[in-house]
Amino acid sequence: MTDRFATLNFERQVSAPVSTLWQAWTAPAARAVWASPAPEVTVEFIEADTRIGGREISICRVAGQPDIQVDGGWLVLQDAVRSVGHEVISCEGDPLSAALVTADFTAEGTGSRVAVTVQISSLSEDMVPGYQQGFGAGMDNLADVANRTMVLSRVIDAPRHVVWGAWLNPETLPQWWGPDGFSCRTDRIDLQTGGEWVFDMIAPDGTVFPNHHLYSEVRNEDRIAYALLSGENGPKHADAWASFEETDGRTTVTLGMIFSTASQYSEAKGFGAEKLGLQTLGKLASFVGAA
């Protein structure tokens, strides 16, 4: 073994604000988009709990090779400032390495920077080259994803179970979803993991926008993750998530969208998607009587 202990440093600058970069780093739905270090690697998150003490388990799969499992957790989470996590990598039950991962976030003008330090202990073989390749590619992916991510947030003066109930109810979701003046016409709706919502959004002038949401995760009163398709089984234009956090009886709803391409992100910014998304969250607040 040539390197039993090693410290690696990675740094990336992005045009997205630091609050968006932080969401791309910590939100499980976003991590699922950028975590794979190469196209031939599939990463599946078995568990992802972004809280201090929360546990993360993921499986990395490459055809023809044994699966690699990553067991980790969060030790420090300072919003948009610093995270510290730990991970153990194993293959077929045999531990290969342990690492401490520290990420520092800074704002730079309208953009931001992330600096990651990985302190590695190789347990059975030299894992440094793998970390160099994996983290290097992952950081490139993170920067790309952050630059096409839109994050919206609203504090709603209602408990989380009330806000969650308005969102994850097939009777009530269509009543408030969409910007001001829009209405929804549902074909079918199943708001659970593996479920879908096929519907039309109808603009005030009568223009119909077909939509199809595919739900990959519904975690009770915590978060949902879904893909946004342009019409039933149409092309995907974004991966999205919504998280719900209660403090003193008020609920912070964070809505994130990773657009499939930079051009789709620019187009959405151009037609005012941020303003329209905030209107949607405003309608949610009104629906639960908190606006």
C-alpha cells in the first residue's frame, strides 16, 4: 500500500448564488443528479437524511463489477457556510476506506465557491486515485448542476402537517397548484413514491400546458422528489424536489428545480419562472389560510 492516509483538496467556482450551491450540495434529489462520477456508473441512494446525525447509504454500480457501498452521515450543517460528513466505503462487506469530508461555501459577487477537503484512511488498498477521480468528476458535475438549478423558498405561517396535507392530497393539490390565474385539469393523480400526476395547466388566456410529474420519493412530512415532463411521457425538462421544515409552528417550503439543460434554465429565467414559482407558493399559503 503506497498511501494509507491522505488529504485531498477540491475547489470549484460557480455562477449560482451560494444559497443555490448549498441546496445542490445537500438536497438528496440534487445529489442523486450529480453524484455519479462517470456515465457508466449508476448511483442509487438507499437512505438520505440531511440532518446532523442523519445517515446516508448509497450503492455505486458498474456493469460486470461488484457493487460499492458508501455508508455516511452528517456531523455539521451550517446553512450555506460549512458541512462536515463522514463515509465508509465497502465492497461485498469488506471495508475499503474511511473519510472525513469538509465543505466550505463562500459567496463571491453574484456567484459562489465551494472548497472540499477529504481526509482519507485507506483500509485495504490505496484508495487515493479513486477518490481523486471520483471527487474530481463529482465536483465538476456539482458545478454544472448548480449553474442550472433554481431554488425558491417561502415561510408559511402554518404547521408542517397542514402544509404537507395541502400538497400531498390528490383532492387539494390541483386546487392551488400553478401561478396566479392558472388552473389545473387532472387526468390521473397518485401522490406516492412511484406515482404520477398527469394534468394540464390552463393559463388565464386559455392556453393549455400539458404536464406529467413522476414521483421518485415521497417521504412523509419531510420531502418529495419528482421529474417534470412536458406532457404525458414527454421529454423531461427538470428534476425537482420540495422540502418542508417546521420552526415554531411555521413551515419553510423550499422548492428546487434542476433543469435538464443550461438553455432550458435560461429560457425559464427569461419568462419569469422564479416569479411564477413564488406565486405558486403564495397560493399554497393562501390555501392553508396563512397568507
